[in-house]
Amino acid sequence: MAAPSLFDGIRRAIEEFGLPPIALLVLVGVIRVVYGPQEAGLIYVGLTALILLGIYTRAKYWNVKYTFGVVVVGLGLWFGVPGVFPLLVPSPFAELGSFLALVSLIGLAMMLTNKA
């Protein structure tokens, strides 16, 4: 099996940072309807933190090209693509989730510099 390429990293960044996980969208939407926006916001922040922690812990096994693709495209998406979660959860929760994504990307960028 060939090592993951730069294009695989770009695809991963789009999946993780550009398109929110469908299951997370559905779950947050259901929690919002059933319990309310505050609870949906808490679920969103908690699950976002878990997802990003999982990405970060797996990143130590990625090669440099793959990591580079994820970091560069992820940062571009973070700055250039508006999120859908501000429509589902109160603004402070959406901002916290966005901040967690930025911290994760910065951590991946620091990991990339150590690999290179």
C-alpha cells in the first residue's frame, strides 16, 4: 500500500474542516429540537473537541506531505468557508468550536514543522 499523498491530505482536510460531519449535524439538530439550543451547543463543543483530539492524536503517524495538505487546506477552509453551526447553536458555542478547530490546526502545523 502506497503512503498517503498530498492529495489524500487535501481530501482529508476538506472532509474534516470544510464539510462538517453529517452525523454531528444531525445529532446537534435533533438535540436542538428536543432539548434546546444551549444543550445542542454543549453537545457540539464536546463532540467537536473529541473529533479534533482524535485527528491530532492520529496525525503523529501521518507523513509530511499528507500533514502539509491537511494543514494548508484546513487553514484555508477555516479562514474562507463560513460554518453552518452558527445557525444551529448559540454564537458562543459556535465560536468556541471554531476556536478549537483553529487550535487543532495550529497544533498540526507545529507537528508538521517538527516532522520536516
